[in-house]
Amino acid sequence: YYNLVVVAYDLNHTNEKAIGTINALALNATDQFNIRSVLLTSNSAQDADAFSKKMKLFTEVFYADAVPLKSMVRANPGVMLLKNGVIINKWHFNNLPSFDQLSEKYFSK
């Protein structure tokens, strides 16, 4: 069972274009492969809710301290792919593979 975890430790300084791309990828992954997608952030619930509405985010939002989030992925935003709770891969938003590449390499197997 796969999970996409989007880590954006500071939504006020995150790359919004990258968030849009990741959101589209998460939507496709859920639609085609029933993959759960979550966003982890250290922002307040109010800030995260406003950002989620502004960006029309598909992901669920969870909150954590910024320090472990920065340790997980050194990008804002970054993406981790988990399978059965084990990290399979993680990417900086500049190096994120396309949905088709992820599908071929991971989801279709």
C-alpha cells in the first residue's frame, strides 16, 4: 500500500507552482491507484486551511514541528513515497518524476 507524503514545512515560503504540480500528481495517483496523499506542515491550522483552499489542495493536512520535517526532506516542498510504512524514495520538487514515471516504476507493479 503506497502513500505520498508532501512535506512543506513553511507554507508562507513554499514554491506554489511545485505545490500545484504535486497536487495534480496526488490527484492522479489517488484516482488511478487509490494512493493516499497527505501534506505535512509546521504552519498553524488556520494558515494551512487558507493555503489549502487557495491552492485547492487534494491532500489531507497534518501538522508537525518544522525541525523533523526539514530532516525528512530538505525541500519546501518535497515528496516522499512510502510503501507499507517504509520510505521507498524521496524527491526535491525540482527532481520529482512525472505521474507516468511514478506509475511505471512503482504503482503498476
